Amino acid sequence: MPVVIAEFGVPSSRGQAKKESRGRSQGGLNETEQAEALVSCYEDIMASGCAGSIVFSWQDEWFKRTWNTMAHVDLTKTPFWSDVQTNEQFFGLLAFDPGKERSVSYPDGDLEEWQDMEPVLEADALRLYAQYDEKYLYLMIEGENYNPVADRLSLGLDITPKSGSSTVLGTALNFDQPVDFYLMIRGDQAEIQVQERYEVLNAVSGSLVYGEDPFLDPPAKDSPVFKPIQLILQDVSRYQLGLSKVREMPATDPTGILKRGNGNPEAADFNSLTDYCFAEHAVELRLPWELLNFSNPSEMQIHDDYYEKYGVENLTISSIQIGATTKYQGEVAMGRIPLKGWGRKVTCHERLKEAYWRMQQVWAPK
């Protein structure tokens, strides 16, 4: 009896839902790794004697949802923005990138897209610029004396007016506004952390991940504790069935760790999972909307206070505040980034991923 494997594939998303030791994880793969995994899967299928196979899928799908992020977003508005944290959206051989012909920015070390823009903040010998599209919030920070490899760049982002802290435990910095996210970049080390009151993982899955009901003793609104941002991974109900009957805590992915690379699809060293790239005396950075607790950026809606609303509810905002410094202590000035949603007026352009060309070589070798 002929057997056809009717669906095989892996996503080129930033967010993960399941790790797999053979390089076939559900997420966390760049487009080169996605291509390699598809070829490997196809070769395994054909070596087994199957009659054929079908790649899932032809194109990326912005509207899709994933079990470990679907509680974080407004599911009625997912078609109107691209969520790189949701792996189900990125199984395609064909990508849909924001912008009619190109995205507004690429972290590639070329600062041409920032020319003639006004900074949203000038302080501590730094200038900070911002823009955004249907996929990311883009930032560029520059300064004549800024050495991105050696200097520790600290950023604070004030997203919600409901909570936040002006101080970050473990640092001697004092931000002018209470911040909800703290980001540090130095060389190849970079991470964004969230203030514990605004940690969606705790509010949605705290009982599973931490073993305690977060609503019994909620974190303080002005807590100075900032925590790594994590995504819960598959197998959330694993149990050890021995005499102890101790429940295993589910695995998590440290999705707040940022990757340095080149995010321009035209570059020879393109890495689709790039979060930041250095230029001379500058750094370009892009942050996924969901990583900043936006539930619907098309209308600039964020997560409301989890402990007032008993879960994830929408809160509309018109701006966020951001501060940056290379100092190790003292006051940090904040600048305002105005925000305006795009509603249903989405822009995008098509781009073939590396997997398209690799599968073409496999299916139709010359």
C-alpha cells in the first residue's frame, strides 16, 4: 500500500513551543536551520520507502495561533500583525515581511534608514531613535564615545501605566519613569527582562512553572525585581510516577535572550533570528511586539494589570517611554515614543526563504 506523509515541516519563528534534539524544534530555528531540517526530514521519509511527502507549508500565516502564546494575544486581531513569538505562523517556504517593498528597518549595521530622523531621546551623550511596523519595534542608539562591544548599554522601557519600577534590583540605576522592561547589551551578551508584576508567564502559567498560585500573593506594582522572559514548552503535564509522585516542572525557553547578527535578507550572512547588530558607535535593535506584552499592536493594545483583571485583558496606549545609558549608576532620562496603530491597513511583501531553494534542489536536481 503506498504511503504518503501528508505533512512535515518546522517553523523559522523566534518563539519556541517544543525543543527537539535533532535540530527539528518547533521554533527557535533561523531560516537556514529550517531549510536544513526540511531536507533532513525529506531524506528520512524517502529512505523509509514512503511513496511521497508534502511540506507544510507553502507560505507563512500571520493569523495562526500557538498553545503557549495564544493567551498572550488578542486572537481576533492576529491577522493584522506578524508575531515572531508564535511558531505556527512561520512554517512557510514563502515569507510575508512588513512593508510594501522592504521593512522599515533591518539590524544590519547600515544606518541609512535612520538618516534625517529626529531622536526621541538625547541624554548621557547618546541619541535614541525609534520606528515600528507590523512585526517589530525598532531602536537605534548611537553616541560618539559609545563602544558597543565594550560598553554596557542599559535600556528601560515603560509600557504600562499600571505598574513598573524606577529601580532595577542588582543595578544602581534610577529611571525617571517606572519601567516594565530592562534591557542590557554588551558585545555578544544581551537580554531583556520583565518586572515581576508584568511577567505574563507567572500570571498565565505560574502554578505550573513555579508551583504556586500567583493570585494568592501577587507581586507588588512597584517591585524592583526583574525576571528573565520565558516561554513554557510542551509536556506541561509530565509526572514522575514513582513512589514520590513528585511533579516535574515544565521546561521553559529563555526567549528574553537576544541574538547578535545581521537581520538583512539581502546580506550574505543573513540570520533571520537576529535581534541586534552593531555599527560604529551604534547599535540597531528590533524587539517583537509580543515580547513587550503587546496583545494587539495593530491598535496599540497591551496587557492590562493581570492581578486586577485576573488574566490577560487589553489596555490601549498612545505612547511608551524609553531611557538609555552606558553609566553604571545614577539617574536615567526617559524619552517618549508616540504610537499609532494601523488597524486593518496592513502592508507586506513576499520573500522566498532559503528552504524554498533547498527543497527545489532536492526535488528537481540538475
